Amino acid sequence: AAAASLALGARPRGRSELPPSGRAPSKGRAVSQSRAGSPASGPQPLSKEMLLAGTKQQRGGESPEQVLGKMTHLQLQSQRLGPEFGDAMQLVPAASVVYAYENLLTGLAGLQHCKRLTMLYLQNNQLATMSGIEACVNLRLLHLGHNRLTRVEGLQNCRQLEELHVSHQRPDTKDGFERPLDFCPDSIAALAYSLQTLSAAGNRMQDVGHLTMLQQVQSLDLSVNDFARASDLTDVLSNPYLKKVQLHGNPFAAQERKYRTTIVLQTPAVEEIDGRAVLPQERDFVRRLEEQKRKLQVQRRAHLQRKQGLAGSLAGRPPVATMTSAGLGGMGGGMGGGMGGGGADGLKVVGAFGGRDAIATVEASETQDGCCVS
């Protein structure tokens, strides 16, 4: 219903009315094309008629120019619009939301005329570059999924951007090799304290790179990429604000059966992993289990160190008994319970005892004055 409403030119209610993939129903596409009267072949340049066809605003006695001057929402989706917006955008200086998905756009020239632009929907176009986006200094939401980008850049001036969607880029490649999507470090640094949602699924990414600079991200979609190990994401998942993550479709998701447990441990505030809620009981169980594993590992290391120490001690000083010419006077008890007796001139005994959990070395020496055990 929301998509049909958009196609008919009604004013959208908010950000969530378009699906994350950005794909509109075919019915909406057909209505939009017939409304504008666009032919079914070749890019169509933006015109005054196309702009007016995307609004239901009552004209009254106003001229077309006056109506266009007040328009805030532009319904330009599925119009075969291209190759760029062009100078016609001067007619709509008040535009704050532009729906231009499913077109033939290859460039963004013309957006510099819309200084109030806050939401821009450009998914399912043919964009190979983001040149021109730097003029949109008030952007809060940017949809660029299903284009041909190789690099996310030009966002240094977009310091209010809260949502960035760049999933499933399919750039043109001459050698047939699809390279992973790259992120400009200057752009990511500019978004470090504003960006709250990032969708970058299906982009052949193998490492998080500069994304570790993002400090406020709450929702992160890195699914269907090429991350080999869950540990490759540690730096970005340790963000204390991160609540939702999508990681399915990566190699480690198939190889590491318990990667969900790893994510719960790495992400302190996570509430949802791959669409499944992380309940408090699960978080508590995972943390207690990890603590028990940690304690067991410490005990095993200590046990191995003691065994190695004993082996070295026995190699250097084998357990023997030596006595003076007066002979052995007596020896009472056992190795576990004690050592006693003695001869007139003295006795020295070196021995060892131990169990599964403890190993100790006993050295007893007896003289005329008494017995010392260490």
C-alpha cells in the first residue's frame, strides 16, 4: 500500500515505507511511467512536466513555477530518468525528500540546487561515482544500493548523515574481477559521530578497514560478504552502541557453527543477530559459559607448568636417600603423611609425591638437633 501510494504521488509518511532493498513493486513502476508519459526506451531528462506529475498539491490560482517552488517531496521513481538530474532542479529549491530510485541515472549533477535535501533515494540506478553528493550538506538518509559504485566517497560535508545504504554494488569491470567495495577514510571520519545505520551487504568485503572509525553505529548489515572469520569483525563489533547486526551469508557463518556466541561476547549491547533477538537469558548463559572456560584454561596451564617443573626437578635431583656411616636410624609414616626417625649422625632424604591436581616436592633432613621438612 505504501509503494502504491508513492507511485500515485501521495506524500510519504517516513523513512521506513520503502523496503531495505529499495525495490518498488512493478505495479508502481508501470503507473509512474504512464503518469509521466515517458517512452519505454532511453534515458529521459528531467523536465517541468515530470516534476509536476509527481505531486497532488492543489494549484489553485498559482502558476506552475509557484507550485514547484513549494514542493518538498519529489516523486521521480521509475521514470527512466537520466543521465543526471540537470538544471531542472532549480525549479524545486525547497525539495527535502527526493525519490529517484529505479531510473537510469549515471551522475548526480543538479543536486547542488537543493540545499534543503535531507533524504535521497537513489537505489537501482547506474551510478558509478558519487560526485556531486558533496553539495548535499543537510543529508540525513542516503540510499545507494544496487548501483555500480566501487568506492564510497564525497561525504566529507555530510556530517549530519544518520543512515547510509550501499548494499549490492555491481560495478562494470573490464577484467571480469569484481573488487570489494572501498570506503574513503575521509568520508568515514566525517561520519564517525553521526552515522547510526550502515548497510553494506553483498559487496565482497573481506575486512572492515576504515569502518572501525564509526563510533555511533546502532544497526550494521555486513551480510553476504567474504569475511573468513568472525574475529575479522572484532574491531567494529566492539562498538558499545551496536544493537542490530546482519552477518549471514559470510564464509564464517557456514564454517563456525557457534559464531552467534562469538558475536554475543564481542558486542556488549547487541539485541538482534541475523534477525533473531538476543534475550537476556542467552547473554547471561554465554557469558557464564565463557567464564567457566576461562577458569578451566587457567587451571590447565597451571597444571602443565607444575608438571614441567617437577620433570625438571627430578631430572636434576633424582629421589635418593643418603646416610652417614652410622646408618639409617629409622623412618616413620609415609610420603604423604610425614617423615621421621633418624640416626645419630644425620639423614637426608629427597622425595616426591603428587596427585592429579597437585604435585609437590618434599625434602627432609635430620640431624642431631631435629628434623626439617621443606
